[in-house]
Amino acid sequence: MSAEPTTVAGGAQRASGPRDRMVVHAADLIGRDGVAATSIGDVIAASKAPRGSIYHHFPGGKTQLMTEAVRYAGDFISTRISRERSATPAEAVAEIGDVWRRMLVNTDYEFGCPVLAGGLARRSEPEVADEADAIFTRWTRQIAARLIHEGVDPHRADSLAHLIIASIEGAVGLCQTQRSVAPLDRVIDELSRLCEAAAA
């Protein structure tokens, strides 16, 4: 398996400089190990960034780096939710499922959601958790807006958007535990049918 991130946004290949590489690799490490277990030293080693550059690029230290890494991961999924080629909410859900399926398989089920990991770090990194909360709120609004556009009642759309996010996040955890994409595939199929029925 490649040492480069095979997860959010294609990894370091798209990072244009040491700062971007550190954010990409931090997101990858958070998805694998969580916020508390991801050290600045780990990020420097993975990104091959100069050791002295960390506080130049991130004067807020680990908190700033972790926050930006979680935001980066959140933006990656946001673009999938809002992508125009996914004409319907069901198609958007299926596309998100495809993204997660590739990330799980490509990382041998080591990679989970950096945003969820950020949210679970509230005791040690409340600013990172606040960023994760804002991202989940944004995802919910994006999905609900697509459902409303398809004719779903706004209250139902909000509830369904929460269900979609919670189900996919839970399915990813099951996939990691079972080392199989079967839980994700089943959840995506059910969610797609729910979206289609709600919009009918």
C-alpha cells in the first residue's frame, strides 16, 4: 500500500506546497488515528515538511493544523454533495458511497472520517470539534437543500439529511470493523431508495 494518502482529494499529489501537504497528511492521519493520536511530528514525517516550518505556517500550533485538516476533509465531501453531475439526491448519496468505498478499500480499511474524528476530540481540542460541528451542519443543509429542490417537504428533508449523514458515518465504522464494504453498500442502497421515495 502506498505511503501517500489515498483518501481525501487524492492526497499529497494535489498539494502545491509544504503547508498544503501538511494539511493533507494531517487529514489522512486524523482519519486513521484520531486527533489525539496525531502529533505534529507525525505530520512532519508524513509530509516531509521542514521541521521548523510548522509554526511558520501554523502559528496556532496543533490546534490550527488539526482544525484546517478537518475543514479540508469536510470541503472534500461538500463538493461531492453539491456536484451538479449528481442530478438527484439519490445519485449524490450513491456518489458519496462510491467515494467512501474507494477510500476504505485503498487504505485497507484503516481510514475513517476525519470530520467525525474531529468531533470526537472535544475534550482535548474543542476548536477542532467546533469545526467538525459546523461541517456536519453544512453537510446537512446541503443535502436537505437538494431534497427540497426535488420536492421533499422541508421538515422531512432536514430529518432525512440527518439520517443520511448518521447512516453513512456509522456504515464506515462498521466497514472498518468488519473489513468489508458490505455494510456501506447496504446502507447506500437503502438511503438511495429513501431519497427516491421521498422525492416521488
